[in-house]
Amino acid sequence: MELSNIIYNYTKNKKGSCQVFIAPFDVKLSDKPLIIVQPDIMVICNKDKLDGKRCNGAPDFIIKIVSPINPADDYIRKLYYYKNAGVREYWIVDPHRKTVTVNYFEGNIVSVQYPFDSIIKVNIYEDLLINFSEIADLLNI
């Protein structure tokens, strides 16, 4: 929740078109084959993608907190889905490894892994920085 609150407060203060959603909230990435996911945190800037029940199409920014049961799903399958669906940025937050993997799919594709003591820039915004050491301290990670 700390992470979603930081992003929500940023988008609220900017008074732009982007909205923050948290799970459970469906995202339909594709009709054929049907691909529906529920990211932990997402930012959707195009309100036309929202139909009152779900997001139809790729969110701009997705954050996934890694599941300890099946981490490969987040690192491989969902990375593939999100990249191909047009998600602009996908972060994988791994509390077990204490890392954040930032996948930025616009322009030159970038994938960088940061330790939890990092301050990380959200690439879809000009000036949003997230201090993971503060979040980790709050959660005693």
C-alpha cells in the first residue's frame, strides 16, 4: 500500500489524466488469445480503456510484487505479456531478493535491477522518484 500511496499522491497532485488502481482489478490485454491479468498496482492514463469493470488494453505502468509461490511467472510470462501488449513500464518488486527490476519498454528497451536501498525514477513521469529504502524501513524488510 505504501508504494501505491506514493504513486496515487503524485498523480493526484499533478492533476493529470492518469489514475492508480490496485488489485483486484482486471486488465484484459488481449482477446485472441484471451489474456486477463490482475497486476498489484497499475497506472492507466487513457480513460477510454476503462469500462467500469476493468481496463481493456495495456496500462501505462504496472508494478508486480513477486509471488513466492511462482516467481518465474512474474519475471518471464507476465514480462512477455506486458511488453507485447504495449505496457510502457513494468516493475517487479521482489521482497525476498530485496530488489526492484525496472523494465522500460519505450525507445531503447531497458531492464535494470536495483537493490531496495535505491531511489528509483519512474520513467513514464518526468519527476517521480521512489525511495525504496524508506518503504523497506516502514515494512521492516
